[in-house]
Amino acid sequence: MGSSNLGGVISGANPFVYNSSSPLTLFLFQTCLILATCNLLHIPFAKIRQPKVISEVIAGIILGPTVFGQIPNYMNTVFPESSIPGLNLTANLGIILFMFFLGLEVDKEFIKKHLKIALSIGLITLAVPFGFGCLFSLPLYNSYAKNNEDSKHVKFSVFMCFIATSISVTAFPVLCRILNELRLIKDRAGIIVLGAGIINDIMGWILLALSVILSSSSSDPVNTVYILLCTFGWFLLYAYPLKYFLKWALIKTHELDRSKPSPLATMCILFIMFVSAYFTDIIGVHPIFGAFIAGLVVPRENNYVVKLAERMEDIPNIVLIPIYFAVAGLHADLTLLNQGKDWAYIFASIGIAIGSKILSGSLLSQMFGLYFRESLAVGILMSCKGIVEIVVLTVGLNAGIIDKKVFGMFILMALVSTFITTPLTLFAYPESYRNELQMRLKKKDLGDEGNLQDLSNCSLGGYPRDLLNSFADVKNYHISEIINVINTTETISCSLDHINRLANGKIATSSVPIEPLSEKWKDDSVKTTTSTVGPSAKPNNRLKKLTGVLSRRTPNHHDSDATEVIQESEYGFEIQMPVKGVHLRLLTERTADLLQSSSMYNDDIHVTANTDSILQILDIFCRLSKIPFSGEVLFSTVREKATNISSLDLKGTDLVLLSLKGASHEINAGHMLRRQFYQTFEHIYSHIVGLNELPSNFFQTMAYSLNSNFALLISNSLDRLNTDSFKKKSFYLLLPSPNLASSDFLALHLFLVICHRNYRNGDDSRATIFVNDSNAHFGEHLFAALTDQEWVRSSFQVINVSVDQKVQQDSSQAFFVDAVLQKGLNEDELNSLDEATFIVAENYFFGDVPFSDEVRTAILRGSNNQFNVLVAHHHCS
């Protein structure tokens, strides 16, 4: 057999016949089958916000005896009994690494910070289900374990401890991902669930270890004591001398300061993990507990656990761990559940597991001052089983504590309890209620029920702050803050250039200070710089204005500096705008993302933002430019990006600036080979959505939910090489409509801001407004409104452009941007389009097609002619 197999299928060997001398052949096929099934199943489950473990276990159930196993000779061919040890070996290696990552996730500082509430809710939500589990184990033991001839005899005490543990555990890793996806990670309920989940998880593993110890030493009670003492002694050895020695060694070698762990340090930490897993295995516990202990001792300073997880986790998460959960599904033979009492026990276990968690968690949360719906959400989230439950059940099955029938029952219980966690949480604690609750808590902290609303809707000099319907509004309008959303690192340079041209204006002159805002209002930003800004109604008017301040506070600052009376002698487009950087980080299944997003810093956004390299770049830039800056990190799945942006605390006069990568080029050996040509808007649209990792309905969701000004910057020159740095920058404002709407005036306002900054900084950039010739008096009205501004006439020009309205032979419409490119630009300007930005207004940003034909054409022409496009939308349009 071995020699024939050596020649492969060409020599007539059957690859589906397991050969112990060449086990890799069948193993590779099994791995491909498992991974393909897991990922295909995850596609529909991901759309309904379900964790990947569900699709992995269900994949195992489908591939196992329950579904495909009903095909004659299927199991003997694809998963023969002799090949299972190879799968188990790989799966156990994956779960050892998973438990190590789980140890990395345990944030001891977070527990200390919320010790009282974490211990109380964590222990109660473990103790109450544990008690119900003990009661439930009595009839279950009599029905399935007491007289079971197919498995070894298990003492009731061991069986009871294991069943109660299975009922009471909470899946902390899945819980963190659900909290992130539902944007509850910084919510009061989310912080409580994080702390309680860590405690519940640790206690659950201790109880499982106790169950395994009791099972393996049931013949001699003295052995139980020895195993417990050895386990405790090993934990103390790792928790104290080894932990401090490891930290000392990493500091001495400057390992903690590195951007990523060195191969030597990674190897040493892996060695520590494998030694610990080996020791706990040989004393009769289980190797996963040793790996978990090793994860606890890795230093967390300088985000070292995040860096370590980033270096180590991809292959285990993508390959090894899915195999483990799929093998668990293979062991679940649901065809054995063929009696009525089997399903009665299944429904009873589901009810007990979920009901006891909700009851205990919600009641205790209310005792700590949470509202009813918040408390209910805490109980529901704590009932999540997921990954941890599958590991617990697999350990129990391999240890002989439960048989395949009970294993199948509890696998179903784990799947159901995990599946319903997200929809139940959304039902009990919907986003509308959360927003209402946040406003209620803010008003309670401010001590003034109307303060927030009054502050955001105040009017200045007779001009409502959010009104843009005339040239007078344009010169007095002021953007209160630029919210720069960073979706990909490639767009940072383009964003910084436009922020410099928009935000870097005059600092408003100040006068006598007035009452400061509350501390709660000041803490809404990460870093702040004292400045006060505001538009004016008339040049000579003085006006008192209460403003929220973003201040980089120093010990010498006093609260009285927080708000000021400002002399409103400047126009709105002349005044400096504060900047808030929002790093929209993609939340994946990676442990590193989970560690970063659910660490102790999540209820302190100051530290989270300060440890983010992208926000540090923005902060340094704003410091050098003396622009007020604050920052925030948002973890988001692809489908939730638009919702997360809209959920930011925004005012109607804020400007959300989103920079996206546009057209791409093929580059080889440092040379640009060719530029892709896009035939239709749908072509470039699908390219932009895919390249920037956006959902297909991203702009529709933004149009529906965003309540502030929006500027979309599509950069089509990010990857160009060897550009002429002496080329002039060009800014072109397109006003194709003869009747200007509020978004046209916003685009005009942004254009004036850019022109004013260029004039102020001595920048000789070209600036031109192209107006539909039907609006022939536009230039007169604009220059009349800005007659006292000497810089205006020398900074830009206004050109009227006529659009040929004749229908062409291909029945396509003539567009304003085409007329500008054909008639409005000279040869020098056409040759410098790669340094140009076309500003166009979007007045009809709503519905299933959020872009008008003119904007769609501008985006398409920008991608093909290599110029940037800035689309502006006013939220009142």
C-alpha cells in the first residue's frame, strides 16, 4: 500500500483510502473541505451578525454523521475513524493557541478598575446558573449517565459539576465581538458586561479544570488533592517569579518598545506556553489550562499583547481553530436525539441556561443603578455561550464525563444561546432607546435639561447657524468642527492637505470670559486646545457666544478659560475650525482587534486615541499648524461603517470629511504602467466601494442617517509617482444649476475658505468658479456680498460656462463637468489636472441613488482624468 501510494493517483492509488504511512493526503482534503464549508456558511450568518463559531460548528454537524453521514459509506471514505486522531492533533494545537490568546485578553487592570461590580455580577451570574445546573443534572444523570453501558461510569459529583459548569459559563471572546458590533463597548452596560464576563470566564475555567481533575482521579481521592496542589503551585510559579522575570527581560532587551515582537521573543513566549500546556497535561488536568495560564503572564505594557497577537494569530484563527470547532461538530451526532425526552431536556437546558443568566444579571444590574432595559441587556449578553461552551463540551466528551447524546444536546443549547444573543439584545436595548438614554444621562450630568439643545441650535446675529440660503449666509456661516474620518491609511496625506486648507484660519479675538461648561462637556474629546470660534452677522457687531471648547489642557489652565466672549469681527470662512480625527478601524475576527477594542482603555477614550498611530499623525500635524484637535477610535465591521459614522456626537454645523481612494493604477518596479479607464459610474462606484472596504449600501445609509454636513473627498492620485512638485494646485468649484440650493452655498463656502487660506499663507494656487451661464449675475452678487474683502478679486475668478443641451447620437446627456473640461480650462490647466480638486455640490443626497447625475459624472471624469473630487452636501438640503 505504501509503495503504490508513493506514485499517487497516476499509479492508481486511491487518495480517499487512509494510509497511516502517508496520513497527509486525506488530511489535506479534509482540511480543504472543512474550511470551504465553514467560510461558505459564514456568509449568510455574518449578514445577521452571528459569530463565526456558529458556522464552524454547524459546518461540522453538516459534514458529520447528522447530515452527510446519512450518505452510504460517506464517513468511512471522507472521515474514517483512523484519520480522526490526525484532525484532533491539529485541532488541539489550535485550541491551545486559542486559550493562550484568551489569556492575553484577560485585562487585570480593567478588573481592578471595576472590581466591585465585576465581581458581584460575574460571580452571581455564575452562581445562580450553577445552582440551577446542579438541580438539572440530577434527572439528566439518571436518564443518560447512571446506567449507560456505552461509556465509563461517572460519579454523580463529577457529572453534576460538569453540567453546572456548562450551564453557567459565558463566552468572553464572542461577547466582546458582539459588544463591538453593537457599539456597546463604551456603554455603561457594555463596560459592566466586560468586567463581569472576564470574572465569569476565569471562574468557569477553574470549575472545568476541577471537573476534569475529579474525573481523571475519581478512583483515588488523594490524587485529586495532589493535582489541585500541583496546578495551584504551577499557577503561582507563573504568576509571580516568571511573570516578573519575563517583564524584566522584555524591558532590558527593549522588546516592549518595538513596533512588533522580535522572532526570538515570540519564540520564547511560545516556548513558555508549550511548557505550561505540557505540564498541566501530564498532571492530569488539560493542556488548554496551561496555555491559558501562560497568556495571563504576558506584559500588557505598550500594547505588547496586541502586537504579539498580531504576529501569531492569523494561521491559528484562519486554519487551526475552525478545524477544532468543525471537529466538535463532527462528534455531534444529532441522529441520536430520537426520543421525546431528549428534546425535552434540550429545551429545558436552553431555558435554564438563558433564563438563569438573564434573571441574575438583570436583577443585580438594577441594584447597581442601571435602568431596566440596560439591566436586561446585561443579563442577555451574559447568557452568550459560543466558543467557550464548545471547548468545555469537547473537553468533557474527551474526558468521558458525558456521552455523545448529552454532547449533542448541549451543542444545540450552545448554538441557540449564542444565536439569539444579538437579536435579543437589539430587541431589549434598541439603538433608539440607547440614544435617548445617552441624552438623558448627559442632561443629568450637565444639570440643565435644555443646555444641549440650546447650545447646538443657537443663532448668531439673526442668522441661524445651520442656514445656508444666500450669499449673506455664506460669509457668516461657520463650520463648528471638521470630523475627519480616516478609513484607510493611504488617504492620510490627501486629508491633511485639505484640512490645512480648511481648518487653519484666524483665531477669534476674545474678551471677558463667561461661565464655563461642565466637566462632562469638556471630556467629550480626547485632546483639546483652547480656542473659541464663531461667525458674525455684521463686521462691527460684538456678540456673546457660548461655545464647547476642545482644549489641550495644562496645569496652568483654569476652567474660566473654557468659554469666552469673542469679538465677532471676522467672517465665518476666515475663522479657524477645530478638527476631530476619527480612525475607523475594521473590526475583524482577529484577537488583536478584540484586545485593542475591549481593553481597559475603552471607557477612557483619551488613552485609546493616544495609542493610535494614525491619530498621533493627525495630532502632530494639528499641533504644528496650531489647530485645535481631538481624536477617537471607532472599531467597526464593514456593514456597520456608515452607521458608526452617523452615531458620532455631531452637530448640524459640523462637517464630516471622508477621504476615499479612487482610481487605481498598475505599478511595477516603481513605474506606473497604465491607468485603468472606467466606462460607467457603476464601474468606478463598485471599484471605490471594494477598494475602501465599504458595504454596497454605504452612501445610502449615510444619506439616510447623517444629520450634519458631509464632504466626500475622492482622491484619484494617491499612487502616482514622480510628480512635479512645482505644479500649481488648482481648485475648481462647479455650480451647474441655475438655481442655487443650500449644498451649492456650502460648496461655495468651502471654496471661499480654501481661497482665504491660500491668500493668507501666500499660496499661489489657481482657483476658479465655473457657473452655469443661466446664472449670469452670480459673480456680481458674490463680489457685492464680499465687497469689503480686498483679497477676494485677486484670489479667484468666476467664469460662465454654457452647456450644450442637444442630445447626442448615443442618447447620453451633456454634463456641466464635460463643458468645463472642454471649454473652461486652458491647455496648461488641462495638463495639471493631477494637481486639481473639483468641488461639486450634492443637493439630492438621499434615497437608493444618493448621487445626482452631475455628481456621478464628475466622479467618473475624475477617475479617468486623474483629478480629485470633493462632493459637498448640506444637511438641510
